[in-house]
Amino acid sequence: MNELILQSYIKKLKKEHIKEYAKNNDIILQNNEVDIIYEYLTKYFKIFYNGDPTNLFFELKNKLSPNTYNKLVKLYKEAKEKIKN
């Protein structure tokens, strides 16, 4: 059920949503980081939600600034904990 809700949200996701979320979480996105994050969220949301995103995070580590990457991983882990509980 939650996956269907997430899929619906992802279909409506805009790059502006990512920029606003980043700003609200003190993440300053550089250059094309919005495009990269948007691409990974829209293509791989099922893996981030249900699978093992280790390889995806490895790819992102090479594409994002260290600060953005570290904060993104932290936010992801916090979100996964909330989902579990």
C-alpha cells in the first residue's frame, strides 16, 4: 500500500520540490545535483524503498558533492527508520 502512495507521489515530483526540500534541510545543491537526485528518485524509487540501494549510493557518491551526499544519506537513513516504526 505504501509503495502505491509513493509511486503516485513520484509521478508528481518536480525538481522544485527537491530544491525546496534540500533548502529546508540545510542542503545547498550545486550545479546539476537537482537533476541527478531527480533522475535517481524517479528511476530507482522502488529500490530505495524496498531494495538494497548500496550500489546506487556508491554511484551518487561520485556524482554529488561530499556535503550533499552525506546529508542525503543521513536523510535517507532517518526516513527508513520512520518507515520501519
